[in-house]
Amino acid sequence: MTIDVEDYFHVSAFERHLSRDDWERFESRVCNNTDRLLEIFAGAGVTATFFILGWVAERYPMLVRRIAAGGHEVASHGYAHRLVYEMTQEEFCEDVHRAKCLLEDLCGSQVHGYRAPSYSITRASLWALDVLVEQGYAYDASVFPIYHDRYGIPDAPRHPYRIERSLGSIWEFPGSTVRWGSQNLPIGGGGYFRLLPYGWTQRGIRHVNGVEQKAVMFYLHPWEVDPQQPRIKTSLFSQFRHYTNLGKTESKLQQLLGEFEFDTALSVLAHATSAEVVTAGLPAIALA
């Protein structure tokens, strides 16, 4: 169970309509929405991984401390919510270093995991993995093995694996999918959870857990349980993807937590038995 801790105005689809300089003028709702998720998880006895945006952590340090105090894993979502493939290597290094140091200072423990905004480690930005290794991250959760208009490496492995890079190795915990013919179809949360019927996610998780005997990576954003959030003027397509079914997400999440067992990404990886090791270029696979 993973949460990308960002506010509604941080969403990548809104970048063309909002400047980062404008973020401060918007009503922030991230603390209340994240606290609601913390209450839900506490009631269900679930510990989760919270990929926290550095911009949020810097302004709301007590939120980071509440997450850590609840026994959850604090991980990094970078600092400024910039797409990786739109940054230089130097800019990315500064972004993930700043976020990691900030989060570690606030929670008092090491940050092991990273997830890129909008899953933006793609084949064009695999150099980011070298930076993550160099910065001391143990795992990444940014490669989604699907076709998408903004992200994805469709032929990447579907389950946790280690990636060998020139500076060392790093675990990858990809967004979860089911295989349908020659394509991978997403089942792991976010917009797919809100927009599609609950049964799609339910059956997908059952298949991956039961038939494939693998763990599922599920993700959500705090703004997805907030149907009263302010509306941003954007394209009709972006409005559809962002606002549809916001009022149904919390009840669907409660149902999901009642049917399946969840833990932090770090805990799941600690028990991983996958023998897949992929080369630096992806997706060539060599068995360990």
C-alpha cells in the first residue's frame, strides 16, 4: 500500500495551467486528506509507504512526523514534482538529494525508497537510476510496465526485480498489472482504481496474489479521497481523469482494505524471492 503525498494542485496534468510560483496561493488540503488516510489505515491495521513530496514536507513537517509515528514508511516523491524526463541529470540529482535529506531530518530514519512524479522514469530517463543508486536509495517504484501517454516501459518486468547499473544495483517495484494477450493492463490503483469498477482491481489482485504468487503494488493520492477539493480549469480530458469518482474512492478503499492484506513496500521487498536481475538497459533479463 503506497500513498503519493502531494496536493491537488501538484498534479502533472495541471502543469500547463499552473505555475509553481502559484502553488502558495492555493488552499492546501494535503494535511487533512493525508490524516484521513492515516485514520483509515489505523482502523484497518495497515502500514503503508508514503512517498512524500519534499515541497509538502518542508511546509508541513508535523505531517511527516505523524506518518512516521504511525509506523508507516517514509519515502521520497522528490522535491518539486518535476517529471524526470524533463530534467537534466544535475537537476534530478539536486531534487532527489534535497528531498531525501529533508525527509530523513524530519522522520529521524533513513529513506530507502523513491517514486518519480507520474512514473516518469521511462526508457529515455533510465539514467535516473544511476542517480538514485549514487544518492543511497535502495529501491525505486517509478517504472510502470504499460503503454501510457505520459509514462511507461511496456516490456519491463511486471514484478519486483533488481536492476544492475554501473554504480551498483537497485530494486525496482513496478506498478502492478495483469497480462492480457500481448499487453499489460494496470490494476494498481490511482486513476485506474477510481475510474474502473471495483471488481477490476479486486480480480486483478486476486490473480496476481493467487495465480502468480506475487505481491501487488497499490497506490493512491490524498486528493483522491477529497471530492470537495477546488476545481482547476484545465482540459476536459484532464478534468475527467482527475475529478471522476472522487466521492467513491474512500468507500472503495475501505472495501479493498477489508479484503486484502497490505504492508510497506520496504517490508515486501525484504521478503522478495524473485531471481530476476535485469541489465542496465532494460528489459533484457538474466536469472541470478
